[in-house]
Amino acid sequence: MRILVVDDSEDARDLTEGALNSAGYEDVASVPSAWDAIRILDIGRTTSDEPSVDLVLLDIVMPEMDGIEACARIRSDHRYADIPILMVTSLEDMESLSNAFVAGATDYITKPVNRIELVARVRAALKLKSELERRQARERELLSFLSSWGDRRATLWIDEATGLFVGEIAEAYLMTGSKYQNDNVISILALALDRFDAFRSAHGEEASRNVLSDVAQAVRGIAAKVGIIAASYRNGLIVLVAPEVDPGAACQLGETLRNAVAKLKLRNGEAIAADHITASVSAVTGTVRRGPDRAHLLTHAIATVQQAAEAGGNRLLAVTV
């Protein structure tokens, strides 16, 4: 990871660079002024080149141009819209932090810099950046995949009752030779509303569609936060395709989904486990290469969620294959 340290104090630059080097960050550059940082980052130039650094440590108090103005200028360049910018400030100048965050700062550390705190903040910021980049890559991949569907009408991609992709989208996506799926861990989650057929029989189609709409809205919010694909089938089953999500993270996601449905408190007199709508969730994780193998994870997840529902519902079953 490429890190740029901007501080008018030579001692501060040396200490920060040394702490980062000792933590394993070898590609660290330092400059004594905000103007030098602007020049190195090539701010203001219209170009599609990749960003020259992955993280900036920016002192707030500097002559000529302070860190707050420098932060705003860096953020104005579209290449650095998502780059982590950590402000470095003294305890006496904490009031400036609010302006720094308005200018686009990601986080801050205080002077004198503590090595452990510095490394922890840098690692956290870089991890968040990596997660964001993976999510954006998946979004680009999905858009590319959808564009390859040719002249099919976009309205055929969306389930009318839930507003999610139709289940066939998830199936086709899994069958494609995606570079983000090959040789990587992938998790498939399936969510089924417990005794939903009984609810539909008792309350009718309109009430059922309203429940599915509310549940889908909760699922969309969760899926958007972690950058995964959510799709639904006509029987109300919802599936989520989660590339690069390991078994532990898949379990956490499954519990989040199950709890999100329970928190809606949608009344269901046909339920057994509770007096409201509950959900059974399955999470199946595997490392596979071929499209048919990935599709097998989907069928496995659907079969497993049925087992969870038959066992009483309102539970999560996790499987690693």
C-alpha cells in the first residue's frame, strides 16, 4: 500500500514513516507541505490515471496551505474521492476537526503520534478502502453482466412484488465465468418466510405481497451495505449471492437477515415460533471454479433453508462444502 505523509515537521515525518515501515508498510513517501502533496498527487489535472497513493496522513496545522484546505482539494479530484485521508492534529486544535470532516477527512490521530494507534487507524482505513473497492468491482461486474442480456427488457429483470432481481438473474450470474468468483470463496444465502403459504391462504395475495415488499426492503438495505446481489423467486424465496464472503461472515449476514425480518413485527396468526412473520435462513459457503458448481451451491442453499423451516423455523443453518 502506498502512503503519503504530509507534515511540515521533519521529526514528525521521520517518526511517522519509521512507525509505518516497522509495521510492514514499505512504500511510504513524505513531503513537508500541502503544496508538495498537491503536486505529487497531481491534483487538478484531468486524467483517468489511477491514484498515485492509497492513503494520506495530513497534518492540519501547516504554513501557506493548511491540512483542511489540502483535504478539500484532494477530495475535489474524482480519482481521490474514496481515498482514506487521516488528519493529524494536536489536542489543542481539536476544534479544527469538524472543519476537516466537512472537507472530507476519513479519520484522525492526535500528536504526539502513538505508534500503536497510528498503525491501527491506518490498517482500519486501508481495510475499509479494500472492501469498498471489492464492492465497486462487483457492482461493475453486475452492470456488465446485465448489459450482456441484450435486448431483454429491463422490466423482466425485476420481480414486481419485491423490487429485487428475479431468481433467474442470480442463476445466470452464477453460471457466468466471473473472474471475481473463480477460485475464490463464495457464499449463497437463502431466506424463506416461515409458514408463508399458510399466511397467503389465510390473508390473500394482496396481504402476502405487502409482507414480501416489506421484507424485500429490509433485505435490499442489508445487501446494499455489503455489496451483494439479492434476488427473489415467485414463491417468496429470497437468495443472496455473496462473492468472497467466508463462512464466518456468511453466518453473521444470515443472522442479520433473520433478525431484520423479526424486527419488522409483521403480524402472522399462522406462525408457530412467534406471533409475527419469522424467517429461516441458510448460508452455504464453498470454493468452486465452474459455473455448474456455483449453481450447485444455490440449490444446496435452497434445500437447506427448507430443512430449517421444517425444523421449526426462525433459525439459521450454515454449511461449508
